[in-house]
Amino acid sequence: MIWLDMYQFAYQNWKAGNVDDSWFNTLKKNWNWKPDLASLSSAPIQSSVFVATGEVSGESKIVIDTDNDGDVSDEKQFTPPPYDFVHLDSLSRLYKQTVKYQLFRAGRVVDCEIPLFVASDKGMLLYNFPIYAKGKINSYDIQIRFFGFMEASFQRPQVALSDGNTSDRGKSDSREIISERQLLTAGDSTYKVEGFDFPTKSLIIKRVASTDSIKSPQVNFPAEHFRGQDIISKKAVSLADLKGKWVLLDFWGSWCAPCIQEMPMLKQLYQKVDKNKIEFIGIAGRDKPDQLVKTIKRLALPWPQILSDDKNTIVEKYQIESYPTTLLINPEGVIVAKDIRGETLEAALLQFVK
């Protein structure tokens, strides 16, 4: 099953008694979600789609209930293509399926359709919704996607200016994406991205008079101050106390396989840099204290590690939605780079921290 509107799916199952309060409250916390009852239907609607998998003559096959009627006997079986990030655009155009579903907007149920792309990777099925919107702000063209093409309810918009702010390959990468509640600068004007209005197909933005005192988890903005406790040494760790030094924030989790894979590289890099000039700080999100401590000790991580929780709310302050995420902060407390890893991260640190 694929959730097409995860908020509606969770809400309607909670209302129907299929899940308890504890499960629902955990989701709200993990998603940093405050349900807007005006955009949620108490009665069940088509907010998910069934995907059946199996083998035919030894070959993996899947079938998608594209008309969302609970019956896949009238659907076409196909072999999902291997996941290939480099050629993802062309693959999604070739293999996308159009799926019917419903959204609840402005007090009524709206029948919708959306392209769905499914691929296989090491025995797992991966999917996205290859759809985006275009628009203009002042004289700038903008592109709008929804939570990394993983959102079919047209919430959590992510915006990129395509006039001089896209990469050489013609696409926007994660360092150029502006998420909901963040700031978008078009020429001499700055706006806060408030959301996306589905009925009118409009990006909701609010003009910001001045950015002088605004902190934001974006490049060229001052970083949010935080204070936490190193989960191993129990010593206090504060961003304010590190002013005058470079700081690399690594948002990760003991449950996150890509995060774990990057740790040997980070440890090697940590040994190369001048500790008098830069501090590494790990921020663990959506983690359990005992599991986090075991992982830190197993990996022998030498830099401070803070568990983001309800008290310090570091993950919420920095609006972290995916892991791992890295932020490089200069001695003045301004973010100068985001989501740089591997050789790119090493080159940046050796360039900045001389």
C-alpha cells in the first residue's frame, strides 16, 4: 500500500478506531504535524492505493490498483525497472502509472489523478510522484515540487528559483530548495513560503519587510541557537558558546542506514581538521537514548552527540525532514553550506577552515 495523502490516511484510520491514540500521537510528533481539521475528512476517502507484488515464471511482477476500486484483476502486470538515480527522469516518464485518488479540500471530496512511478532496488520497491508546478514571482520563474516528489496531497511545497539559481544540469539540488516556512528571495523582495492552495493551484507566500533579525536553516541566514546535552559526557553543548569557531552540524539517527554509512568518512575528516577552528556536533533525530548510545560507542564517534527531544527541539528548529542532513556554520553564526557530503564536504572544510 502507498499512502497518497498520509495525513488523511492516518486521520481517517484514527477516527475509525483502527489505530489507537498512542500511535496517532507518535505520528503527529514525528511529522511535526498539527492536524488542520478543515482539510481532513472524518469519513474514509481514497487516500492510499494498493500495490500487489509476486512472481510470474520466476520474474518479479507488480500490479497497481490505478482506478482505486479495490480490484487489481483489471490492471496490467509489469516488471518494475531497476532504480537508477541518474536516469530517474526518463525512467519515470516511461514507467509512470496514472492513479486515481481523493483529497478533502474546502469542505468537499475532490477526485484527483496523479502519476506514480515504482522501481525496484535490492528487493525493495521505491516510488515517487513525478509531478511539479511552475509559476512566477516578480520576473523570476519558479518550480514547485512537493516534499521531494513524495507528496501527493500537495502539501509541504518545496520551491526553487530557476532564473540563475539552478544548477548547471538544469535542475535544482537539495541546497537550492526552499521548503515551507523558509524564505525565498526574488530580486529585492523576500517572501516566506506559507503553503500551497490546491483548489486555486497557487503557492502561498507572505512578503517579509526585513530579514535583518530572522534566523532560518538556510544558506546565508543566521543559524538558530540551541542548547542541549552530550548524551555520552552529559556536558552542556550550546551553539552560542561556539561563536568564533566553525561548526559542522550532522543530523542523523542510529536507525538511518545512509547516516551510518557516512560515519567512517566523517571520522577520517574529523582527524584532518584543526579542532581549534571547527567543532563537529551530531544531532540525532527520532531516536531512542539507549539505541543511540550503543551506536555512538560502537562507531566510536569522538565529537559531541545530542539527542533532539521535546525539550531542546533542535530538529524542529532546523526543520529537518530527511537524514542525513549537514549544515556548515561560519564563526559569525551564519550557515554557509548545506547537505554537502563526501569529497565535497572535505573540500569545503579544507577551503573554509584554513
